[in-house]
Amino acid sequence: MFKKNKNFYTDVYGFFVLKKKLSKKRIETIFKLLRVDGTFKTTFDNRMFDINKKLLKYLNKFFSRKVMICDFGISSGQSTFELFVDLGKSKIKNIYGFDKQIYFQLYKFKKFIFLFSLNKDLLMVEYDKYCLRYRYFYIFKKFEKILFHILSFMKIKFVISKVLVKDFDKIDKFKFFEQDIFNIDKKYYNLFDVVRVSNLLNYTYFSEVELKKAISNIKKISKENSVVLVSKTKNKKKNVGSFFRKKSGKFELLEDFNGGSEIKELML
Ligand SMILES: C[S@@+](CC[C@H](N)C(=O)[O-])C[C@H]1O[C@@H](n2cnc3c(N)ncnc32)[C@H](O)[C@@H]1O
């Protein structure tokens, strides 16, 4: 029925529900194909070791007490876990992992798997364990709300699960919540000493107006004197980013890493 391309073998039911052990490469493929609006959950292990080391330098320089950290756009949670390890747990009071989409509802109907967010947005469709791409996916996406109602009406069983690759949320000091960077709950305002946003605030994903809105929200959740890191992993796994400090309610540049963030000017 649909052309099978081995690059799109995802088997999300096996991975998320049956907890099948998959190779790192397969797991990367799943996250590369899992979409949230115009973004994907692309992530891979040990992606930010070098830039995390630099962040640790600022942590040691500016904070003598334990800090509250926010990692925005956590995908599988793996890079948040690595941040925790790289910075050292003795320095961390809590680490909050925010993402627009952490939980999903999975419907299995014959050879189809439909993955919806809790808001009923269609995230992925599989046929016979292969992820549908391009026009095949867009056809389903166009009718996502109707599709959701049909599946509910047919009383197709569904499973609610989360995208975290391990039980990171059971680790002491870790807290994971669904939060949209464009609409953050006020209870998180003025809470964090350190905020990291990696591989989310890019021009390929968002317009300048949207990026400015996201930046103003980061400003709201970060405390005075907080450190903010905005970064992106480029081709060949090279991290580029900028470190900022919030002073008198504004971001000041501390340092550019490998040339700096593409949205640096919008931050300042
Ligand atoms: C490319 S992944 C980056 C994952 C991780 N930070 C890394 O660098 O490996 C982007 C993440 O941002 C999340 N995301 C997309 N739009 C978002 C929004 N409006 N608010 C919060 N998170 C969002 C996606 O769900 C996805 O997990």
C-alpha cells in the first residue's frame, strides 16, 4: 500500500509501548521523524558536551548556592539528563524540563499507528511500522481532528505514554512539564537561575516575531543575574551558541561559542 523506505522504519508501538530495545540509530530515527508543529524532536546522545562545559564555568563563577535550571525543548529528555550529569548534581537544586509535547496518545488500528498529542494534534502516522512522510502524512494531518473523532467514535483502544526515553522523571531533582515557549504558565515566572534552549529557537522553525515572543518569555522565567544559553547543533555536530546574563531586566552578552547564536541580536 505505501512504499517502505528503510530510513523510515520507526515502530513506535514497539519502542514506546512494548519497550523493545532498539539501537541508538533507530531511536534517533524515531525522534528525527516525530514532529511538533513545524519542528521535529531530533536529538542524539552527547550532543552538547563541549557547550555544557562552558556553562559549568559560568555556574561556578556566578553561583555559590544550588541553582534552579530550566531546559526548554527537551525532546527525549536525554540531553537534559546529560546537562544534569555535565553540571554535577551537587550544584543543582532542581532541573525543569519543558517541552510543548511530552505526553502522547497512541491509537493502533490494523496496520496503522496514529500518534496524537494530548491536544489532539497529529504527530506521526505509521503504516506497518514505517513512518508516513510527505503527502501521505499531510493528508492525515489535514483531517487530524476528524480522524481523532472517528478513532474515538469507533472506540479504538489507545495508550497514553510519554516521549522520555528513560524514567528520567523519576530521578530526584528532575521535573518535566508540558509548556509552550509561546505561552508559559505564570507560576514559572522569575524562577530560574539558568535557562538553556538548544535546537529550538532557530529561523528555520520560527519567524522573527515568534522568536521575539519566545525570548520575552525566557526573560520572564529567568531571575535577575541568571545565565541563559541559546544554542544550536550545526552540521557535523558542531555546537554554536551564545551565553547571556540578565541584568536590570535585560540580557547582556557574556560570550559567543563557535561564532554565537543566530538569534543573538534578537536577545540583546
Ligand atoms: C530539535 S528538538 C531539541 C531537543 C534538545 N533540546 C536537543 O537539543 O537535543 C526541539 C524540541 O522543541 C520542542 N518544541 C517545539 N515547539 C515548541 C514550543 N512551542 N514550546 C516548547 N517546546 C517546543 C519539540 O517538541 C522538540 O522536543
